[in-house]
Amino acid sequence: MALDPTKHKDWEIAEEAESRMKTVYELGEQLGLAKEELLPHGHYVAKLDYRKILENRQSKPDGKYVDVTAITPTPLGEGKSTCAMGLVQGLGRRKKSVMGAIRQPSGGPTMNIKGSAAGGGLAQCIPLTPFSLGLTGDINAIMNSHNLGMVALTSRMQHENNYTDEELAKRGLKRLDIHPKKVEFNWIIDFCAQALRNITIGQGAKMDGPMMQSKFDIAVSSEIMAILSVAKNLEDMRNKIGRIVVAYDRQDRPITTADLEVDGAMTAWMVEALNPNLMQTLEGQPVAVHAGPFANIAIGQSSVIADRVALKLADYNVTESGFGADIGFEKFWNLKCRYSNLKPHCAVVVATIRALKCHGGAPIPVPGRPMPEEYGKENVGWVEEGCKNLLHHIETVKKAGINPVVCINAFYTDTDNEIKAVRRLCEQAGARVAVSRHWQYGGDGALELADAVTDACEEENDFRFLYDLETPLEKRIELIAREVYGADGVSFGPDAQAKLKRMEKDPDMKDMGTCMVKTHLSLSHEPSLKGVPKNWTLPVRDILTYKGAGFVVPVAGTISLMPGTGSDPAYRRIDVDTETGKVKGLF
């Protein structure tokens, strides 16, 4: 008997359920895996040998492909991971062959405010502690691979500063003439560490490296993570890592990891990380966990490889895109599906009454503080006004030609009148609507959602991209801003304008997708603007180039690639039982 989520914390529910978990061998048998296709990491976590799985099932048709996205969330999140796990469990209750494909959490939010992204209540991915604290080491491999590239760059700059061309030649090196103020690469760490956003390195004697401004970004924003998300296989990953631009020379020519002769060693760190991780829901359905979060500052998708594997192993694959449909779904639509050549059958847009009230005029919740009392009282007017944000996201999904299903992620405090208002407005907009109570009742609470998704997957759709790769970069950015965010237009700052001119001369740019960086808390660039903001322009202040991943990355507003840790972080409540070694306090 599962614990009651209204009386117990997520980690307590997970710990109790873990006593009944299937072993990875039982999960493998459930999926029809051969022994050599499963690479165990203990009894309850494994790697999936994607190459063998895909080679052995080349002729098997793919299953139905479902993406889970959401409305613009509050700072507390709206239970998208919980919904994804609930849907997998609901489809399992309907006796469907189903698998999930979700992202591995970053140590930043796990130890900060947002938690581990394993889901919640009776809709979780387990075992919780490995999931939340490093899993099989993929993010650690990304950090080592990325930072090795930075080591190669800074050491090369030091040697070029200290040796003549003749002395460099004796060491087998050719001068790259790297411009110290045109370094594109930074260091990474998997925590929210605002003190590392701007640093000076190389202080000391001349053998301590070149003195220059530098910084740390969070690990999951690394281009290596982006490459892991979209790589087709090891050869593709190796080629992409070799194309990473780390800096420019004094003639404004790109310097790549291949120029530094570090690309092979960087790839060596990533070989095992290319295999997706196998875990399970609270109710024993298999879940592939691969790649990382943060669709506001990264691609924010589980990997193409994980999806391809899940579609061959199950009749339904439920994947998840980060944050709202303006960010995560847009990248799923125009980046991930472009790279994978996979066409989704359905998109689930998750909404909560709490978030709708926030968009409709209620006070904005603040993490770590008590929920404003207004959220505990019925207010249909706020809900109806907030539905404008939800309807905007429904239209975004429709622009992709995909069938939308609205999931009302119901809290036990929601009222019937509030839920009826959401259902009425969404059905008028042409979307299926399902109320799901998976947090409280697990798979049994997600049956209406499972049925709605099953029906939507049987309907034909007309999937299409928002832009062609031949579309000029400036035009693409404007299309995303106008068609997805609802902006009147785009303004480009001086740095962005300079880089646009440089990119216009680069023939590689025509084959690269556009990966926007923007706040997730608003359709606009300003987090405080809720609902559907009107009469605004998207300010693009910088444009990064991820040539390895194949992305151009416009940066809008003041968002940083290194989030900060709040005043009441989760690590204050995480501890270890010294007798059993069990971790407690994760959520």
C-alpha cells in the first residue's frame, strides 16, 4: 500500500516504494531486452546499450510519440515531470506497453529551490537518491569533457605567450594566435554558484596561465550537454565535439577543439554517457533517463537516442520538454524533432489552477515562503483570466500541427467550479482536456489523461517546422518572438548586432538551428510579466555559437547561464541516516 501524499513527503513515499522495486533484470525482461543489451549499475539502475538495441530492432515500427510540456510556470513549477510519470503510470494501468524518457536532474536545482525533478506524490521516478545525486555519472563526464577543453585552451594560450614560433614548433605546436578577449568557452560546475559568474584567472607568475576575465556556467548549459541531447551515435558525437568553437584568433577566425587537438580526449570522457539510463516509475513502468534540464538556458530535452530506444521498446514513449511550451516545446518542435527526424503524435500541455490564478492576478508565489492565502480560496475570475496564457500555449502546439491535450494537474485544494472553467475554455479552443490526479492517486488518478492521449495519438496530424534552415537567422529569431512569444518584434544589442554580421559571412550558419535563451517565468523576457503580455519587444543582447551541437544561441533579457542559489535552499533539509546510509529530505 503506497503512502498518502497528503501526509508524507516525496522522499518518504519514494523510500517506501523502493522496497517493492523491480530489479533491472525484471525491467529488461519486461522490455524484451537481451542480456547483452542491458548494462547494470547495481540492482535497480542500468545503462541501455543503444547501439545493440537499435541494430536488433531496425525493422520494428516505432511506437506513439508523446511530448509533455506546460503553460508558463510559477517559480514553484507546475508538476510537468510528475505529470509525465503519472501519464506513464496511467497508460500502464490501461495495459499499454509504455516507456518514459525524461531528463537527469542537475545538482543546481536539486540542492537549491526546484528539487530533483523526479516527479512527486504517487507519480515519481525511482530510486530517488541515485536519480538526484549523480546517477551513473553522465553529468560528471560532461564536466570533465568540457573543462578539459578549457584546460587545453588556457594552457595553449600560456605557451603561445611564453614561447616563440620556433620554440612552439620544437614542441610540435603551431601558433593559433588566440585573441584573449574573444574566448567563447567558459568553465562549468553543476551547482547554482552566482559567485562564479565573473572571475579572473591566471593570477600569479607567467607560468600560472594567461591572466584574463573568465566565468563558470552551470554544467547542463554546456555545449557538450547539447551534443549529448542531439547526437545520433558515437561517430556523430565525435564529429560534433571536434567542431566546438572555443575562441577566435586575432583575424576573427574560429578556433575549435580540433585545432587544440583535444576533441578526441573530450569524446573519450563521453563514451559511456552516450548510453541512456534505465529506471522505473513508482508502479514499475520503465523510464529512460538521459541528458539534462534547463530549457530556458539550454535545449532542455531528453536525448534523441533515449527517444529512439523507447520508441523501439514500447508502443508509447512519453518524453518531456523543459518549462513552458514557449521554451521547451518550441525547442522540441524546431530543434529536437529536426535532428531526430521523429514526428510526435500528441503534445500534453500541463496546467495547474495555482498557475492560472497567478497569471490571472493573484500574488506571485515566492519559493521558501508560505503560499499566499488567496490560492486557498475559490476565484473563478482569476482562473478564467489566467487561461489566456494556457490558450496561447495551445495555439503554439497547434502551429506545429500537433494534437494538443490539456492536462489539468489537479491539486486536492482545487474546486469543481475552477476546473469546469478551464475545461470549458480549452474545449472551446479545440483542445482535448483531462483532469488528472496522479499526484494523489498514481496511475489510477491518470486514467482520464491516458485515455485522452491515446485518442489524440490515433488522429492524424500535420507536423511542420516553424522555419526552414534556409531562413536567415535574424528572421528566425523574429519568427520565434512573434509567433511563439507574442512579441511585436526584436531589438538587437551592440554585441548581438556585431555577431549577426559575422554570422552572415559564415556558410555553416545555414545548417544550424536556433536555440533561444530566455526566462521561463513569462512569455516575454521580463519574469514579472504574467498572462499574455502585449506591446513589447524582445531584446536580444548576445548571440552564442554552438557549432558542435549545430545551434545558434540568441540570449534575451538579463538571463544568466549560471543561476543563483536562493536564501532557503534545499540542501538545508537534506541529510543522511548514519546507521542505514539512506539519504532523506530530497524532493
